[in-house]
Amino acid sequence: MATSPRMRQQQQQNPDDGSISAGGVAIPTAGGEGRLFDIKKWGGINTRADRTAIEDNQFSWLENLMPIGDGNLRTLYREQTPIYTAPGGKTIILHFPFNIGATPFIAVFLSDGTADQVDMNGVITHISLAANLLYNGGNPPGVTQWGSSGIVMVATTSANAYFAWDGTTFFKPGDPAPSWLSGLAAPLTFTGNTHSNTTVDTLVPNTTFVVDGMLITGTDIPGSTTIVSHTATAFVISQNATGTHAGNFTVQFFMPNGVAGTAIEIYQNRVWIDNGTNLLTSAPSNGCRFDGALGGVVTPSTDSFLRVKYTSIRQANGFLYSFGDSSVNVISNVQTSGSPLLTTFNNFNVDPQVGTTWPGTVHEFGTGLIFANPIGVYELKGGAATKISDDLDGIFADADFSTLIPSGASCAIFGIKVYILLLRSADLTNVVRNFLCIWDGKKWFVGSQVATLTYIETQEINSVITCWGTNGTTLFKMFQTPSTSLNKIIQTKLWQGQTYLIVKQSMRLFTLGTDNSTSGYSFTGTIDQVTESGRTSVSVSLSASPALITWINNTSGVIQFQNNLSQNINWTTVGAQSILGTDAKGIAPLLGLTLQSSSSDFTLSALSLLYDRLAPVGG
């Protein structure tokens, strides 16, 4: 019976080809018309939906292959040689990249509470050798950078756990504060008399810039003595002078006592510290004074949505975000004015149910922040936190958050900025291990390094964003070198074409790819089948040898080059595309691919499975 034009049009628009970019084109074969399951527009991983129900160009697993763009699926690189090794059996719990002037460094915090500085050439300078000072097994220290002058650190090891470092000097509570942190260009100097008591007369009647609470040192002045009050010609000090003499005195700010916490940030020229349910704010342009006399303020929280404590604090896009374990607040409009000085600011709740207990996952990404919790990964922009990790729900459901505390970083890979989350979960083969979930703003995929990562962090130099990682023992830059040690894995959808009720016979597997090395590339794996009796698989492999260049002399003889050890030198081309094909015999209503490669560096442009339709299931 002849078909009508409308019926023919419908048949053309609804072919049983399962293809993504082939457009329903029929491929002539020996047995009739073949069809293609064909991927050129690479999608990302989707572990939320069943493998039979994800999008045709998505993957149930995609590891160490980055979907850069259409026709561009590129292998990830491994880490570089470590620049630092933890000494004496210690482990690295945290590292923080920073710069002094234009020189980049990384602060490395160790399991015994000490810390080192390492430059990009691996030169080590000790920050602190005092055990249990910066860490004692509880919360890791909070670290942030003050301009390009140094870093400030806060810990919960004691009630006095606020520190600074400028690349050469470590400042602890009670020490004179560095000028870059206090805002005082140089210590104030005075000449005067002591009286074996708490009075110091100044011979120069000018105490401008003196603030009560500053540190005073000099003749007859005991250590750790501060100014209690002052007039234009005299100081009242906190301890009796040890004698009555004329002398010289130095007055300056000091690193404060009574300051501790879990997280720290610089915002509006002030230091902000999370400590339990309290938010500490320093005086403006003075990171070593937190008392009200100069505009410092302590803001306790009694909000019902702050279930336990503040955990992280970060600024982005002109706002300061304070993260609780189950909530996020936003701070803005900071003002210090009046006499006496008073600091005020707006503090509004962004989300009363979503927060994080993993401060290492909170990172800038464009104009917003990204963070993670046991439910998933969230992007925070303006006044809303939006979940962006639906496609990772299967990974989160199987995750082990007790063995490894997740951390995150921003990074540019092949020129594309991504957010990276390090976590521990079950992989494709149901092995629980540490790996990376990577997001390019649209798609997720999975990555790893040769070393087993335990913590990752962002470094930014001249707008170049890189990622540094540690395995607990060494410190290294990530994604730097092509590697045959990184396993690259693709597991596609179980394609059904128009319907899962038609049995298909696979015939040939093709790849269109580019060898970016001189060693070729290859895949081994299976054609995955879902039949009436269950799941089966058929082994498959394909390989592209390097394209050799043959040199011919004027008599058409082959020229063989050799080195000075009489070893043959072979010439190859890099970057040439090639089409690989191999037999792929399988019969099932649903067909898919699981492919693995240890080849070092290649780009896939297309992946195609040629098949033919047979009969209905049970027919």
C-alpha cells in the first residue's frame, strides 16, 4: 500500500536512529540500511537519572576527559613534580596560596600545628615551629590575605589565636603589630619620665595618634604593658614602672589577645572573623584592633536558623557572605562614624536552610560563590543560593563524608574556568575512592590525579587561575603533564533509538580523533547490552598508531635517521585527525558503550556506533 506524503514526512522526522548529529541519515550496509548512535556535541555526566533515561549525548560516567566544546573532548593532565614534602612524618592539613608584592608563595599548615612557607622554586621558610599553635586536631585554621603585604590567620587552639605573617616575620598575640596590618606607618616615639608607678609624664606635650590600649615599651616599662588612658602630657599604664627615670618610649599597636575563630576574611578594609556564633569585626583599616574604642564590634547571633555555628566567611561582588552550618547571611553597607565611634552594617539572611560545614569548598566563581554540603553543590549570587549539582546526585548519595572532608577550588583548564570539588564516593566500578567533580558552568565531569588527593586550593597570579593539591605528604600543581597513568573512561547512555521495544544489532564502532602526542591512542571496553534476560557485554577495542613520516632519497630508498647511540629515530606527525573503526557485534534492544584508555593526550571529535534494526522484542 502506498504511503501518503504526510506519513512519509512523519517517518523521515522520527527515524529509529538514536543519533545526535547524524540527523537520521541511513547508512548503506551489506544487510540493508544501518543507523548511527552518534555523539559530536559532548554532554556531561548525569548520575541522577537511570542510564537508559539520560540525554543521548550525556554519560553515566565521564572521567579524565573534558567536554570543551562540540567535537572537542580532551584528555586531562596529571600533576607536576611536588615542590614540597612534609617533614618528619607530619601531614599537610591545609595549604593557602598568597603573594607578598608580586612574589607568589604557599602557606602549608601541618598536622602538629606548625606551618611553612614555600615559594614556587621549593624554597622553604618556617612560619611557625611552635607545636599545636595553629592547629591541635580540631578545626583547621582560617587564613586570608591582607592586600599584598601578608596573611592573617585565626585558630581555635586557645583564646589567643590570631596571627600574622609577612614572608619573614611571624606575629603572635602580644607582639608589636606590623604597620601593614595596624595602619600605623611607624611606631610613635616619646621622651618622658617614669615614677615607679603607673604614671608616665611626656616631655613633648603631644599624644596625637595615641589610642588607649596601645603597647608601650622603653626605660623601666615591663613587657606587655599597655596604655590604660592618656592626656596630652601623660600616660596611665597597665603595670608599675620598675624605676623613676627619664627615658625614651615607643608606643604602637600590638597583636591582640582574646581573638580566636574558625574563619577569616578581609572586607571593607576590616578583618572579619567567625568564632562560634559570634562575628568579630576589626576597626576600619586596622586589622589588629577589635575593641569598640576604634570601631570594632562583636555581633552575637541568636537567629534560629544558625543551628550550631558560623563555618566560613567570604566576600564576592561587593558583599560579604557569612556561612553557617545550615544557613547563609549577607553583609553590606558597613559604616563607622560618631563619637565615640560606632560601626553598623546590614546583615540579612540569604537562605535559612542551606549552608555548609566544609569551609574548604567555598570559592569565588565569576561574580558569585560556589560551596558544597552533603546535599550537593550550590552557586550563591546576590540573594539566592541555587543548587547546580542535580547531575551529581548519584555520586552524593554514595559519598563518604567522614573519611575525607570535601574541599574545592577554582581553576582554568585548557583556558576554561571550572569549579572543582574533591570528595570521596563510589566510582563507576563501585570502588570508593577520592576523585574530583568538575563543573564548567554548564556540565559536570569527573577527574583525578595520579596522587590520591586529600585537599585542593586555588592560586591566582596575573589572572591565571591554577589549582594546587596535596596527598597529605607532598604539595603540587595540578593538571600539568600528559600521562599514561591517568585512566580515561567513557560510559554512554544505554541508547534505545525511537523505542526500547525494537531489537538492534550493533555492527561497527567508530571514533574520529586527534593524537596530541606522538604515541597514538587506543580504547578497550565493551558494547553494553540490555536484553530480555538481563545485561550482557561484548568486548571491543580500537587503536590509532602514531602517523609515521618516511623519508625517501632521490633513488626512492628509505632514509633511516639514527642518534649517536645507533638507535633509530622515527618521525611522527602530531595533530592529524584519524578515523578508527572496529567490529562491534551485539544484539539487544538497548545498546551502550563503556570505553577506557590510558593513552596520554588525545582529542575525540566524534563517537559513533553503527547498528541495524531487527525485530520487536519477543518477535
